[in-house]
Amino acid sequence: MSAEARLHPRFAVEARADVIGEEVVLSQPIADISLGGCRFAGSAWEAAGTLVQVVLTFPTLSANLPLAGRVVRATDHDMGLRFENLSDEQKWALRKHIRDVQRDES
């Protein structure tokens, strides 16, 4: 997907995620994140279309955020998730965490 087609800008963050789908992967580094999803660098461990539960961890904020997502990209180079069915509270918390991480890294 081109950057022009994205609804939400991506940000590089110092964050990790526990991902529960067909496999359970703990403390996987997040390559980048947006309000719409996140991307993991490295070979995908889930197939495109797989529903997953993720718990995002922002170490600099001592914060965890559980979210649901769907794998929308699965290649030998990366795996992308689109967040799904987020409550208003989850959207607010995600927006706040991204903004806080950006502020801490600048």
C-alpha cells in the first residue's frame, strides 16, 4: 500500500507486542505503528487474514494496551496488522500512547 493510500501516518516507536493468533509470539518488536495498525519487521509467522489479539507494550510509558487485529500483510520481510473493532477507549489510549512516545523520543 502506498503512503498516499494510508488513512493514518506511521511512526517508528520503541514498543513491543505479545501476539496471540495461530501461534503465540511474545515481546515482538514493533517496526512502526499508526492509529490503524502496526508492522513487525522480519518473516511473518501468521498468514494474511488471520485474526490476532495483541498486547502492545510501551516500555518508556510503562503502559500496556490490548487490541484485536487482522494480518493484512505477510511476507518474508514483514507482517502488517490492521487493528479491528476498537472501542472508543482503545482508540483514545492508542492515540495517547503514540503521541506520548513521539514526545518522549523528540
